[in-house]
Amino acid sequence: MPIDILPIIPPGTLAKDPQPTLHSADGELVLRTPEFTDAPAIHEAFQDPALRYWHIRGMDSVDEARGWVESTHEGWREETAAQWFVAGAADGAPLGRMALRQMNLMEGVAEVGYWVLPSARGLGVAPRALAAMTDWALDAGFHRIDLLHSTRNEPSCKVALKADYPLEGTRRSSALHTDGWHDMHVHVRINA
């Protein structure tokens, strides 16, 4: 069956080049492609109970973290996801991860995913990194970027608002966590 619209981002547009390295507006953060040398820090991040709770997954070994790193490279090649490891620009200290998940190039939409290491929380890492990634995504041609978080996760709501993602609404009982179903806030940026 023919499709009567053209893709918002033509297939091959992103993957024809290496995934870009991004910088926060203040130059203090670098967002780069995850590398195998990041596996110990990624594994360590998933030992944090808060991160595991909100992300509903574990990472039980450094080898599993290496497998995750490989999957991030595959996501870029297949144009289904873009993952960045967030580090301090001055010292390379690991700080967190930013992602565009569920990328749909036909419609130009994606969903945000992120986490910040416990030692970097409260320092403005997430909103600054999110702003850098969002600027890149909108410049790359994405039309809509969704950020969903549990209505019980107030820090994520603050991150979204600080990064200029206004609240669009609430999806009732739409995400299953270890303690049951959660209502989810939907924040959105639209390329106007």
C-alpha cells in the first residue's frame, strides 16, 4: 500500500555520518558516543536503586554494560535510537546518559530517555544535556520529541521544565513499574 507523505527525515540521513559529539551551551558538558571503556561507569550507574526503579532494568555485570554499549552503536546504524554518554568537558568524568529512543524518521518523532549518576545529581547536568541533545535533534529535522516520566518522579518533571519541555498532559496508568502501574506526564518539544 503506498504512503502519501514523504519521510520527515529520509532514511540514511543520520547513519551516513558518525554520531555527532554535542556540547552543552555553557561548554561544561560533552555528549559523546558511548564507548566500551564507559562500561564500568555504566554498570556502576545501574547499581543505584533510584536509577533501577525509574528505568525498570538492571545491569548485573560490566560485560552486560559492554553489550549495552554495542547496542547503542547498532541503534545509530539502524537509525532507531541515538544514545550519548554525558561527561565533564574538562576532565571526562562520567555524569550520565541522554538518549533519543524509538526514533521514527518517517514521522520525525522520538522519545527522550536519560539518567544521571548519583554523584552528579542536583548540578543541572540533566537539563543542560537534554537541551543540547534537543537542539541537535530539532536541527536534524525531528518534528516532535516526547519526554515521559512517572507523575511520582518530581525531579524528572523539573528537568523537563528547565529544558523547555512544557507539560502536554497525563497518560493514565500507562507504565508498569515494580510497584504497579504509574500515570505518566507527557512533556513535548515541537519543531515550529
